[in-house]
Amino acid sequence: MNARRSVEILFLVIVPLAIFLLLSEIVLRVYLSRHIFYDVEMSRYALELKADSPNPLIGHHHRPDSEARLMGASVRTNSDGFRDDDYSVEKGEGRRVLLLGDSLTLGWGVEKEATFEHLLELRLNEREPTEVINLGVGNYNTTQEVNLLIDKGLKYDPDLVVLFYFINDAEPAPQKSRFPQLGHIRMVTFYWSRIKALEARLSETTGYREAYSALYREGNTGWARSQAALRKLSELSRANGFDLKVVLLPELHELADYAFAKEHAMVTDFLGEIGVPALDLAPMFRDEASPQSLWVAMDDAHPNARAHGLIAEYAFDFIAEGGR
């Protein structure tokens, strides 16, 4: 076969394939503009709102003064990269509360006005002038949350810091993709997420219950790292003169017979040992007959607006008590 014939065959294969892939990408983008999928939105979140942090203990943070529409909700960051308004570093006469946490505290999939952070701020201001600043960042673990407080939060001189703990906060920090630009290709993110979902469904060892429970078993370093971070946070509260409280958020798949009661007890027992007040919200959700009615989407068990309202209601008295 001569070189010209080889080029012709190659051309006949590559050009139709390229056209097919381009048209498929266009069609998928149109489809995704009308249908929301969690994994695709998380990929967009990483590309549009996240940036590398110079602090290796943080890994990533939000881009300052950025905006994106994710899971159907507008997410805007301030000059510090928080999903909140800009606040003066100097505190006024009122009380100042900082919230630490991951994507649940961020308010993933929920408009800011419906997040428990905003709802708590409204109710706290009925008692006394209070600023509540949301430091929640998606995919954070306890170590990252505490170090973000050190890097960006302590300068705000809080009266109270509340860490909203979730069962997967003992996970290691996520590894950055070696090929981040592939996230711009919707076919890659969409079909890869479908493959991973199918794998998880077929496997008995990769489900969320097994994965989360394993974080707290003896020999797993995840819970040990979270304990060290919580100890550090307790030390920071004493050194900097702010009150510290921890609220445990429920995992919303099963509520009547809560799957992680044992792990929550481990967390609250440890916090009791180091003198940190804690509130476990999971028992307060046990009467919810339809957990999916609290999800932001059918494939995403993050709390929706109704669930955020319940979290704010159940946690209010605990957070409102005391103060500097």
C-alpha cells in the first residue's frame, strides 16, 4: 500500500470520527443545558470556581470574586473566595460567627438565601446584631477546614466558630486530576461518571455506606487526621479567645435507621473528651419518611432548601447559646 493510499484511508477514518465526536459533544451540551447531573456539575465547579492554594494543607480554595451557576443555583464568591458578602476585617459592636464545613455548608445546589448559613444569620439578628460568615468549600475535609480558618478566617476575630461535620470529613484530600482540561469535554465527564456509578452499583465494597464506615475503622488514618485537626481547632479557640461548637450533619440516604449512628457517636465522644460542645442532628431527622424529598436532585443527596431550613431550625438554639 503506497503512502497516498494510507493517507486517504486515514482521512476517511479520522474526519468522520472527528465530525461524529464534535456533533456528539454539541448534542450532549444541549441536553445538559436542560438536564442537571451531579458529576458534570462537580466537574464544572472545579474548573470554574476552584483554584490551587499555596498552602499544601488546604490544596484548593475558591477563586475570589467569581460566579457560576451550578446544580441550578447561583454561586458567587467574595474577595476572600467565600460564598458570602464582603465583610470588614474590623468587627463592629455585634457578634461575629464563622461557619466551617464542606459542600453542605457551602450550600451546594441551593440559592444563598435558602442556605442554613443565611437562615441562621436572619434568626440570630433577631436577638442581637450578628454577622455570620460562610467558609464552606466543596470537597474539604476537617484538616482543610481548620487550615482555611487559619489562613483566611482568624483575621475576622470571630466570637464563635461552628464546624459543621459530615461523615466523609475523614476522607483524604482529593487528588488533583492529571488531565484537568478533559473536564471541559462534556462527553468525558458525563460518560465517565456513568461508568463510575455503574461500578459502584455492581460492587458491594464501593458503596457509600462501606466507604464512609471504613474511614472510622481501626488502622484507617482518615479519622486520626480529623481528630488531630479537631484538637488543633480546640487549641486555636483557646489561643484566640473564640467559642467553638461542632454540629454533625446527617447523611440523607437513610434516616429512620441511621446507618452511621456508631460513627457519629465516635465523633461526639471524642469532642466531649477534648471539651468541645457538639450537637448531632441525625436523630432529629429520623421521622422523615422520604429522605429523597430532602435531596437537591435524584442523583445528589446534598440537602435541598427544605433540608437547609430544618438544619437551621434544629441547630439554632445550640448556636445561639453563649458567646464571648
